Amino acid sequence: MDEKLIPIVEENKELKIRVDTLEKEIESLKREGRSNNIVVFGIEEKEKSTIELLLELKENIKQDLNIDIVNNEVNKLHSIGKKYPESSTPRPVICSFVNNWRKNEIIKKALKKRKELQTKLVEERNKGNIAYLKCDKLIIKENNTSQEKRKGDMSTSPFSSYTQPKNQPTLFTFKANRTNAFDKMRSRSNSFSNICNVTNSNNNQYQTADGNQNQSKEITTK
């Protein structure tokens, strides 16, 4: 290698090392700058300037999280993406705070609220309603199809047929009409005594007609 090129090669090596170091520092600065940022969704785009957007953001945070934001705590604020007049979905907003503790306070309260909404979300879904979270807000829609299906299942469920069997009135009727064995024997004995009385009365009538013949028959029977 030519001796004239040796210094140039060494300089290129040093420059590459410096470029790598600067890239790492820039990436670190970007991460540090993003560490104080929050992204807010669902803010209606009624503002015409950054000041109006800041007022709208402060009002939403106060209403949802009960946190008061001071103007000098906000470093930068802007919407993400291009605005389309025909679009009804508002653009998300990036807010960069001066310090990190304010951002952490907002994130902490937002997570706590989301956890409470998750509990209510499970309760509404167990009731058969359509429920989901949108921008940290619980949206509930009544599911008419599931309610009709549930009513049909309740009317034809095996449990309801078991608790109220169709044969139950027949069983009760059978028990009500079932006669006692002693009553049946008593009725038979009464009918037998009635037959004997009828026979004796017939014999007496026959004796009045022919007394001698009946008397010999009566002795023979005894």
C-alpha cells in the first residue's frame, strides 16, 4: 500500500467510529424525547390552532382522569397524519411533556381506569350484551339475538322439563284414586252379608209357601 494512502485509511476508520457513536447518541436522544410523549385518541378535531388543541386536550384529561394540566408542562403538541375532510375518525394527538413524572401519572391513572372498565366489560358480556372498549370508553350494545335464543332455551330446557314433568298430574291422580285395601275388604264383607240376608229372606218366604219341605231342607243344611 502506498504510504500516502495510509493516513487517509486511518482517518476513514476514525470517522466511521465517530459516525457510529453519533448515531447511537441521536437514537438515545430520540428515545429520551419520546419517553415523555403520550398518544391520545378520540379528541374531536374542532380546533383551528395549537392553543385550541391544547385546551381540548386539557379538558378531556380533566374529565376522564381528573388531572389538571398546566400550559407550561406541555413541550410540544400536534396531530398525527394528514387531515381528510370526509373522514369522521379524529386523528390521534401526540403530546410531549417537559418532565417525565407528569406523563407517568397520566399513564398510571389511565391503566387503573382501563382495569375497572375490563371488569365491567366481563359483566356485560356475561349478561349476553355486546361490549367492547374504544378509546378507554366502554361501549355496550344490547344483543337481541342472544336474548331470544336464551328465552327459547329456557322454555325447552331439560331442567325445566325435569322440575315440571308432564306425567306429574297423572301420578297425583293415580294416588288420589287408589283405594285402601281395608276399605275394599270391608266393602266385600258388607256385600257378602247382604247376600246372606237376601238368601235368608228368600228361604223365609219359601217356608211360608211350603213350611214342611223348607223345614227338612233347613235341617239338612245345618
